[in-house]
Amino acid sequence: MPTDAAQLTLAQKASLVTGSSFWSTQPIPDAGVASVTMTDGPHGVRRQQQGTDHLGLHHAEPATCFPPAVAVGSSWSAEVAARVGAALAVESRALGVGVLLGPGINIKRSPLGGRNFEYYSEDPLLSGELASAYVRALQAGGVGASLKHFAANDQETDRMTISSDVDERTLREVHLSAFERVVTDAAPATVMCSYNRINGVYASENHWLLTEVLREEWGYEGAVVSDWGAVRDRVRSLEAGLDLAMPGPQGLQAQAIVDAVESGRLDVAVVDRAAERVLGLQRWQPDAASAFDVDAHHELARELAAECAVLLRNDGEVLPLAGGSRILVTGEFAIDPRYQGGGSSHVNATRVDAPFEGIEAFGAARGCEVRFERGFDSADTATADALRDAAVAAAAEADVAIVFAGNPESEESEGFDRTRLELAAEQVLLIREVAAAAPRTVVVLANGGVVSLEGWHDEVDAILEGFLLGQGGGHALAELLFGVVSPSGRLAETIPLRLEDTPSHLTFPGEQGHVRYAEGVMVGYRHYTTVGAPVRYPFGHGLGYTRFATSDVVVTATGPDAIAVEVTVANVGELAGKHVVQLYLHTDAGPVRRPARVLAAFTKVALDPGTSTRVRLELDRRVLAYWDVELHRFVVATGDYTVQLCADAVTVLDQATIALEGDGIVAGLTLQSTVGEWIAHPVAGPEIVNALMALSAAAGSQAQAADIDLSAGIPDIVGLMPMVQLVHLSGGGLDGDHLLALAAGPALPHPSA
């Protein structure tokens, strides 16, 4: 392999940065450069040998379908994410893949996002922590990651042309935050730019995004690759910082690079830089192909799936199922399971567990009588009445009915967004009629994004949200239903009461080529907790079969911009289980409106009955900071910060407030700044107050300084004035030049973000 791009000809460099085939980079045998194979992930290896495409249409080699990101997000477990990444490294190498395209970490801005099943959460900290664990494990196994889709690619409607119009603070605190965390913590081999425009500029041509932010601010040294077909102008994309345009072959694009250099339009140094980064992918060449252990990976998929499902409701402890019960199982997903979404991440699973088979097996071992009725058929609604009637009749003869419901794959896929939050009408009717007939009813959901529970929630006894659990999900659900494993998942996205309640409802998915992120930083639970809006189930909610207690919370400032929290967690129930410690942050410090509560740290602990452990969590600078649009950087404001130990985003269990010095930054002032802003200045402020009070006292009841009585303090009407106006009204009592000199006094420290 050449040591640098200078050893290649211009034509070779141009071909190297434009891709060779649908899934591979350009080899240059004479220079010792091999082709690097990339393929779709993120939750399975979609390796196509023939009939290539990026929409999951053609055949792919068999591979394990692990729990997709929607499930891993609900695990709240970095260990689960890492074990998925490590296993995928093994399978990628076995299938000759050097770079796996994943993970996807875009924010679930709307529950209708068609690709939400590929993303972790509505929260950037949770998404970033899980993705970092995945990337580190995948790359430790010798396979490069491709962090996607960079950036603000949160919908499928017009995804290739839409302009995501996002203000600076919202971008930094929410939609870029997870990417920053993964880039700085895990150094992914590649970052994949998205199709869409960001504030009018295509991601593939966005110099601010790909160079100024990604490389200059975050220090990224890997290669930027395009989403498949996202490049419109190869020369402009190179100049913006996009290194590798995929897919190939793209002879015309390579020639365009050569022509641009030879004409003087493009500096050859730009091509050299991109070629060097693509050459860096040579390190991700897989070893000689070898088979992976299909059975062991299927068992791993089962184990991980069981940690991802969320028990939403369990009235009367109907779950776990009792031995000797008469059990009706109904719903087509019990025998034809939903376990993954559609599109480019669609995996040709090595095998698939059906939930009914697992329920039959566990039921037989416990002396249960298990019966199945289809209940509904998504592909044939003409039979709905007959199928439902048979299920209802069987429910009347059972001790407990289990209804498997959810969304068919035809409604959840890459390429389009969902059109409704509710389940299909025939499924809702089945749930309600079965619940009316059966003594106890359990609903098990299979869906890539949250669904509405309204219209039937109060009529059933238990709800187990499985989301999409991968190929081992059927067996995992059976284990959870019978209590072989205690549920430990937590919601990574809010379940609202109505679609109309969601913060992005009025602007999703946009109009006339633009989508405005009008909710700002108030995404998901941040909105609901800040405005006090009720939800069906909050972010972070989840039940189990055992009980945990938390105590002895200690909050300590470990620096001017860092906090450490210690808490004791005890399993006070009768079964082994896992508990998620959730810490949130509340503060009014700083000049911006902050969400009422923001996830600040979390961890998942496993405990046997009667045992406890001491947990220490660090709240880093970034979770304490806000993005200052005047300083264009993250700032930790001086003030009080309340750390809240929560059961979920709504339920506070304990809290403690601590004062932080922060950055000690004082905003720059001009005579157009308000009097209130001037009074807040530590040097100029006291002098202004003294001058105003002196003027007021001298003027007596006339209150010559602004015609206002200041004897009781500075009223709001004065505080909101521009200082220049007050200077004019003071009749010479305030000197603008003197005030500016005070404000410009000794420089205050501006610590780096």
C-alpha cells in the first residue's frame, strides 16, 4: 500500500474517491491498494453477492438479525449495544465485509418517522452512549463503522431533497449532539453524510457541517462517505469535505475531478486529502473468510432481545403467566412475527423464532393448555369478522388471552413515513372484544415505532411492548411472558396520548421542500415535562417482576463544570432482575430557556434478590452546558443545578441542588444591550444602579432619570430599555463611553468547550 496519496496519479486518486462498484472502493493493484467492501447494517450484515441494491430488494447472504436499534435503545444498556457490535464484527469478517454501514443515530423527532426502527431514541445522550459502545466493539473486532445519517435526517418524506431548517442551538444541543459524542468517544472509521439539506445546503456539499464542525471542531480524522447516491456535484462535495462518493462505478464523476484540477478550478491538495482518508480504510480489510457460529449467534440474539422489551402495564400481576393456565394466543404476529423493519437494513435471517412456538414449549413444561387463533390477517381483511369471532369465542374459554398486535412491515420501512399512530382498526376491535370475553388479557406489541394505546389501554390487564426484537425475539417474548426472565427494558421514546400532542406535530414532515424544527430543543420528553402535558407512558418508563429501591444519594461538584453522583441500588424483591438508574438535570442557569428536565446520566445494574450495589455516575460538561448563540460555543452558566434521580422522565424519586461556578463568562455589552443586561454585569452593574438611585433621589418625585420613581429598585420597564435610551434620558447623569470602558475591563476567562 502506498504511504501517501502523492504516490498515485491524479486519475488514480480521482477513481479512489468515487467508488468502484455498488459496495466497494476502487482497487489499484499496481500501487498495492486493495478494494474495501462495505455493506448495510446496522443490526445485521446484508451482504449481497449479486443483484445489488440499497433498498433491501435483492437477495442477501444469510446472517443473524440482531435486535434493531429501536430495541437496543429500549434496553438502556451499553453492554447490549456492545455485544451486538462485537457479534456483527465476527459476521462481517466471515462475509468479507470491511466496513459495516451503521449505527444510525438520528433523533426520533416524530413517532411517525418511517425509519425510527433504525434509530435508538428521542434523546441524544442515550443515543450517543449506546452508539459509542456499539462502534467501539465493532471496531475492536476489526470492522469499521459508518456513523449515519449526518445530519438532521429524521424523516423519510422527501428525504433526498428536504431542507431541515434548524436553528443553531437546536442543532448543537439535540441533532448534532449524539454524533459529536460518538465521534469524540469512539472514532468511527467513517461518517456517512445524509441526503437532505441542512438549512438549504445539501449535506454532501455542506462545508460547515463536514469540515468546520466535524473535523475542525470535533477533530474527526476518518473518512466521510456519502449515503448511496447522495452526491450531486462531485467537485463541490470534495471541497466541502466529502471523501468517498458511493456507489460506483462513477467514471464521469472521477473524470469531473480530473478536469477540475487540470482547469485550475479544484486544488489538487483537496483530492490528495480525500484520497489519504480513503486509503486509511485499508486497515479494515477482513481476514480470510471463515464461517461464524450460526447457532451461538442465534442464542445471543435471543438473550439480548429479552433485555429490550418493555413491560408497560401489569395490573393484578397477570404476568408472569401462571402454571396450569388455559392460554389463548391470537394475532398473526404470534406465528408470523414482525422482527425487523423494511429497506436497506432488511436482513436475510438465518432463522426466526415464532412467539407461539416458545409459548407452546414453555406452557407445556408448566402444565398449561395453549391454543392459537389467528384473530386477524393483515393481507386479507375480508376474513376479519370470521377470524375475530373465532378468537373471541376461544377467549371466553381461556384463563388468559394473549393478543399479538402491531404494525405490518408494509407500514414501517425506509422510504416513507407512517401515516397514523393508531393500530389498524381490525386489530383494535380484536383487542377490545377479546378483552371483554377473556378473564385476563395481555397485549404483546410488535412495531418499529410507538403506537397509540388509546381506545383499548384500560380494557386490558397487561401490555408488553416488544418493538422489533430481531430473529430471536419470539423465544425471548415467551421467556418474558412466563417469567424465565424479568423485563428490564425502558422506553427510549415517549408514548403520547394523541398524535396532536407531539411537539413536532404542526411541522412534520414539512411543506414545499422545507421542514421547520419549530419545537427547538423541546424534543420528546423535554417538551412534555416542560409544559406539563400528560402522556400515556413517559420516556424511561418500564416495569419488571421484582422491586428495586434506591437510597443514600450523594451529589458532589468535582470541578466548576462537573458533577459526580453516588447512589445505592438494592433488589428488594424476590427475583433476579436488572434496574436502570436514571439521572436528570434541572437548571435555570444562563440566559436561555432550558427544558424542565434533561437526561444527564444512566446505567443498568443486575442484582440478585437481597443484594445491593453502590453506583457512581459522572455528569460531564456537555450535559450541564447550553449552546450560546452569541458566543457560538457551549457554556456552563454560573448557578444552581438540581440533579434528579428519577424512575422515568416524569417521576422524581430524589433530588439535590448544587451550585457550580461554571465558565464565569460575561456576555459582551453594547449601548444597545438592555439596562437589565448592564445591571447584571459584575463591574458596570453596581455603578449603574448607584447612579440611577442617585439621580432618582436628586430628582425627588419628578424622577428626572426616565420619569420613574426608582426608590423601590429598578422596575422592569427600565430594565428592558436599551442602555442608549437611558443614557439620553439621564440628562448627562450616565456617560456611555465610561460604561463601555467598564464593560470592556479585564478579560474574563473563556474556558474551551
